[in-house]
Amino acid sequence: MAKVIMVQGTMSNVGKSLLTAGLCRVFTQDGYRVAPFKSQNMALNSFITKDGLEMGRAQVLQAQAAGVEPSVWMNPILLKPTDSTGSQVIVNGEVYGNLSARDYFAKKTCFWPQIFEALRKLAETADIIVIEGAGSPAEINLRSNDIVNMGLAQAVDAPVILVGDIDRGGVFAQLLGTLDLLEPEERARVGGLVINKFRGDKTILDPGVAILEERGKIPVVGVVPYTPLQLEDEDSLSERFERKEAGVIDLAVIRFPRISNYTDFDVFEQFPGVSVRYVDRTDHLGEPDLILLPGSKNTIDDLKWMRESGLEALVLQKSRNTPVFGICGGYQMMGERIDDPEGVECGGSIRGMGLLPCATVLETGKVRTQFAGEMESTEGIFSGLSGLEIQGYEIHMGRTVPTGQVRAFSPQGTGYQKGNVYGTYIHGIFDKGAVASTVIKALGERKGISMETMGAMDYDTIREREFDRLSSMLREHMDMGKIYGMLREIRLEG
């Protein structure tokens, strides 16, 4: 039977996802078969597996760290917020339905069978399962029907590492306060504390660590330094949204209220001198070299927001001289019209931005498929993309067809182009081979800047390098002997 360990945090964004990925990498390097797991994830960044099922990207990243194929068993429940009080609920990779927060809260314990079945599937091939919690285990209003933190840890008899974020301040209060709010049997399950994102001289922190261990009666198994990594993060509190300074080559991503799959643009952040800014106000758009319209969980409402905020008019004005590239929901907005006859989002019809002679009809069936092929013969500033190999995936509700003279851009009807306006349904289109570098070189040439020395930027290669950096850091700054000693055989009686 597989052994298990669980990473929980004092709050959101303390670094649970990356620490989980790092532990997956360490265990894998040590010769174990490893699988990540998160029973319930809330995120608008999702992924399509080879068998056409939808899961959260954080568990995809962790699977990549473990060197295994991402599987929906690693994330049986995915919540994709549709507004401030409701979410689309994905169970075992397929749409279960849209539920309000209250309705989901009342119903979520009904999903225990799916959670146990997923863990059973992983345990068939894994030696170690590294489980990630969500938010904080000390949210006492949620304890009664918890399926993702201590409720899950107790159900499968998982030992817990509790992580606090010193970079946000108050780490001792975070850790001791969380322990104080746990029930005695929950507190007994915590085998180690981790202080994450530490900056400075650790000797200054050592007296605090000693007091923390004395008061908490639990060993500190790691003080992990703040280390910027070129790895995608969760979408709730992403630091990248705060970046405002323009680089030599400046990319502006329109930050919709319901932005999804913005990881499509992560690869561009790896290029020296290239900035990726997320813009939600007209006075922040500036003079970018490329405007990117990302995915959206609610295309019609986000298009209305674009219109009301003045960003649509500004993008249209700049599109006369600035290339525009849309993916998925952003691509749908670029057409002449979006029709929603079945009420997939809010019903009715809305005028599009008119950048492409296309129209979209939203449909209840969700397209979920991986994609590999070659770019069509392309014109305009990105003509160099012609014939390049691409890989990615489609995940959308809707069908887009031409309404006038337009040129195929990405293969098999997945995208169209007119002039310097490009649209596609393929997420991850920039990640493979020379696609991203071709885009940056074209933008540089337009400004008279030579980027010829820049090689292809394959994002998979970058991830592998960063996973190894992460694992080396954890080996140096965490007591892996104690962590191995915490591992416990998983209990799957549910």
C-alpha cells in the first residue's frame, strides 16, 4: 500500500503547491513512484488530460515534477468560480453542474466516494502520494464537512506538514494560532512545521524557531528561503498581476475579472528584456508591442466589462498599429458576435469587438481535447510561425465560424487571422519549441531591435531545470530524514 504525507498551510498562497511539487521531485529522484493529490481545487487555470478530462493545473505541475502523466485522479474535484458566490463544479474531469457556494457546501461530503476512488487508483501504482490541502485547516466554520484539509487527513490517516509564510508577516502567529484552533486529534496529526519564503540571515530567526518549537511542541522541519522560480503558481493571489514596468519588448495581457488560463503567457516571462503586464485599467495599458486577450470563464460578462471600462475602445484604437492575439474566450470576443441561445452563460447575443470576421455560438457541450499539429501558413507580423509545430489543448464551450474573408491561423479550424489580429482556441500554443521566440523576434524586428541571438524557449525544458533547483533547495533547507520518518501507510476504508 502506498505511503502518504500531506502539506497544509496557515492560509492561501503560503507556497503549498510548490512545496508539494518539490517533495514530489525529491521522492522521485530518490527512486520512488510518486503521485500528487488534491481532493478539491478552486482555480480558473485548468488542463485537459490525454483522455479529455479536466483538472487543475497545480496538480499538473506537481505531476510533471514527479515525472508522471497528469491524471484526473490527482484532482477529482475542481471548482471554477463563475461569480463571487458560485462555481462550475468539475467531478472526475467532467462538468457536474453550477452550484452556489451554499449549495456546494451542503453537498460536498457526497463526493467522498469519488475522492476515495481517486486515491485508490493512485495507490495502485504510487509508492508515495503527496497530498496538498487548500486554504487553512483552521477555518472553523468549514470544519464540520471538510474534505480537503484535516477531514481528509483523518480519513486517510495522513501525517501533516504545516506551512507558514514569513514573507507576508506574522509567521509565528500564523503557525501557533493555527495549531491552537485545531482539535486535539488534528493537532496530533501535525508532524512538522515549515517556515516558507524566508529572506535574510537565518541565525537571526533561530531564537524564534526555538520558541516556536517550545510552544507548539512540534519540530520545525524546514526554513525555506524565498527563491524566485520560473514555475507557474496558483491564480488566487498571483504576484505577477502587480507587475507594471514595461520592458524592451512589452506584452500587455487584459486582466478580465474572470480571467482563466493566464499561464498561457508564462513562457514569455523567461525572455530577458520582455515584460508581461496584466492590465485592468485604460491608464495602465500604455504602448505595448503586443496586446493579449486571455481566456475567460464568462466571455460575455468579461466583454461587457471591457466595453464599460473603456478598454475595448482603447484596444480597438491601438489595434490599427499594434498586433492583437486572443486565446479561447479572448478569441471569441474578437469576432463580430457571440450568441448564447441555450443560456450557457447569460443568454442572448452580444456584439463582438469586430477585430475578426467570425461569430461564436456558445453550446452546452464543453470541448475538451489535447492538440498537436503545425501552424497554418500565416501572414502579418507573425508570418514566421508558418509551419511551426505546436502542442496544447482546447477547453471551451462554443463554436467559432468565419463570417467573411479570413485566413486560417491554427490548424483544424481552431483559429483565424486577419492582418495583425490572431485568434485561437489552443491553450499552451506558445510553450513548445520556437513559437514564443518567433513571436518575440518579430516584435523586436518591428522596433529595430535584433533578437537573433535568442534561442528557442521550450517551456518543458525550463520546468525541468526549475524542478531540479526546487528539489535541491528543499534538500538543503528541509530535514528530509524527519519528513521520510513521517510517511505513513495510507488508509482507504471509505
